[in-house]
Amino acid sequence: MGNETSACNLSDKAIAKLESAIGKEFVFLDMPHRAVRSAVPAPFPLHEWEKHIPDVVVMPQSTEEVVEIMKIANEFRIPVVPRAGATGLADGAVPLRGGILLDIKRMNQILEIDEANMTATVQPGVGMMELNKVLGRVGLFYPDDPASYPCAIIGGRIGSGGFSLIGGGFGHVPDLVISMEVVLPTGKVIRVGGGGGK
Ligand SMILES: Cc1cc2nc3c(=O)[nH]c(=O)nc-3n(C[C@H](O)[C@H](O)[C@H](O)COP(=O)(O)OP(=O)(O)OC[C@H]3O[C@@H](n4cnc5c(N)ncnc54)[C@H](O)[C@@H]3O)c2cc1C
């Protein structure tokens, strides 16, 4: 299993624990699921995606499941790379050392829209287009407009500290995010920022 640059300890025991934590159907060991998540659309000829195929892909749905994944990764010393839309141009979503590729696209719930305070509470896998469709129904919009707008996802926008042209008027991603729930590499959950929401 794995690839030539993988430096991880993905044992049968670790796989069994991942399957028990988030369900066998959301733990992918087959090559198509893994290979497709080694590539990014960055137009650079230097990429050697075949050398960066993750050992396993996991698709959790909740913070609790991410916590379990991080605890297992920590126990077995397996590298973890989160992946949103994978349009980042700095290879942040490429699993350079193999290991666990944590695809966040099932974490796609809009949890709350607070019209009075003009805030939205979302899971990280929500696409900006999707969020703006929902916000548009109440006359609001999320003012982030990168050229990758149709494919970039909230978690990846935050992960890459994104900017956009209309950010000159409304603020860029770091200005727009007022609080976050973060799972640390140990599995500990912290909340940062003073924002409201669920
Ligand atoms: C055609 C094109 C045009 C672009 N135009 C712009 C532009 O105008 N402005 C701009 O700022 N960028 C632009 N980009 C770059 C890219 O779209 C942005 O960097 C975008 O923010 C990445 O979002 P993503 O969902 O694809 O994230 P990904 O590439 O999947 O991830 C980005 C980083 O965030 C991390 N990450 C993802 N989810 C999480 C999570 N839940 N928790 C912790 N870490 C996480 C990843 O590991 C990675 O390090 C462009 C890219 C392309 C291909």
C-alpha cells in the first residue's frame, strides 16, 4: 500500500480504527479515490502527482469524526492533510508525505444564518456558490470572489487566507471570519474568535 514517498505507518489496526470511527463506506483505500486526490489544478509543470498519492482517503461529516481521525493519526504517527476544493496554488492540499487525506466535502452543512448580525455559521466543506445561493434568499451575500469562486470551498479559503478583488471593499477572508472551531493535531477542540453562532 502507499507510494514511494509515503512516510506513514498505516497498519491494518489503524485502518480498522478509522473505519470504526467514521464508517467503512467513508474510508477509501482504492487507487482511483486516492490518486484523484493527489492532483491540484496549479498550472506548474513541476508536479509529480504520482509520487504524492495518499495512503487512505477519509471523508468525515462532523467535528466529532475529525477528532477521532486526528486521535488515530496521532496515535499511529500518520500525517494528515485536509483537502477542500484543491484549487490552492501552494500545494497545501497535496499529501506530500502520503498518509491520511482528509477530504472535507461531506462537511457541507450551513448551520445557521443570523440575519440580524449578518453572520453565517457553516461547516468547512460548504462551497461559496452554495452559501451565496442560500444567503441570496434573505438578501445577503458572502463577499469573497476569487477567480476560483465556483470550485473553492470555505475551509480552503480560510486555510489559504484567500483574497479577492471585492475584498478591497468588504475585507478579505481573514477579515470576514469572526470565529472558528478548530481540531488540533492531538484531537483537542478549541474555539477561537469572539463570533456568535452555534
Ligand atoms: C483558476 C484559479 C484562480 C484562483 N484565483 C484566486 C483568487 O482570486 N484569490 C485567491 O485568494 N486565490 C485564488 N486561487 C487560489 C485558490 O483558489 C485559493 O487559494 C483558495 O482559497 C483555495 O480553496 P480550496 O477550497 O481549493 O482549498 P484547498 O486548496 O483544498 O486547501 C487550501 C489549504 O487549506 C487547507 N484546508 C482545507 N480545508 C481545511 C480545513 N477544514 N481545516 C484546515 N485546513 C484546511 C488545505 O490543507 C490547504 O493547505 C485561484 C486558483 C485557481 C486554480
